[in-house]
Amino acid sequence: MLKLFRLQLIIMFAAALFYAAYAFASSDTNVPAAGEGVNTISGWVITNVQYHLADGTAKVSTVEFDLDGTADVVKVGFGSFDSKYYSCVNSNNNHWVCDVYPLVEVSAMNELQVVALGD
């Protein structure tokens, strides 16, 4: 009987400890937005996309496009075949130019992914 009481006491203590840890973790307000999908993602509209090929090849050397708003950092990727993202430079207002090195074969590209960060 005493062993059963000790087991119940241990289980109740462990449950209280786990509950307190869960409550503490879920009430952490030091991080205003953490994780994926916490805040609304507004996005930008991308227009005037231009691909430039390296001389005499079927490989992309630069990509240019316009964003409909300001951004601080912009990068591009070309699909699931490659996890590399290429940095872009704001050349004029919201017109971005991205140097692609190493060059990417046009036949390997299956999408244009634009990642933009900013206000």
C-alpha cells in the first residue's frame, strides 16, 4: 500500500512539473514573433522579369525585375534542383539586378523564387 502511494505521489509530482514547464514555455513573451507563419506575410508584386544569358550559352548570368515596394535584402533561386540563392542589388528605386554565379542552365530551371526582406 505504501509503494502504491509513493508511485501515485511521484506521478502527481511529475505531472505538475511537466504542466509548469509547458505553461512557462507557452507564456514566453520575450520573442514577439517566433516560428513559421506567426505573422502575416504581405509580399511584393514582381514585374518586368528579364533573364540575361551568358554569351554563346544557354546559361543565365543575371536576372532583373521590379518590386512594387522597398526591400532591404533580395535573393533569387531557380527551383528544387538547386538550394542556392543568389544575392541581388537595388540598381534604381525598386529595380533589382541579381548576378548568377555559378551560371545556371536554362533547361534546369523550373521556377523563379524571389525572397525579399524589409519593411
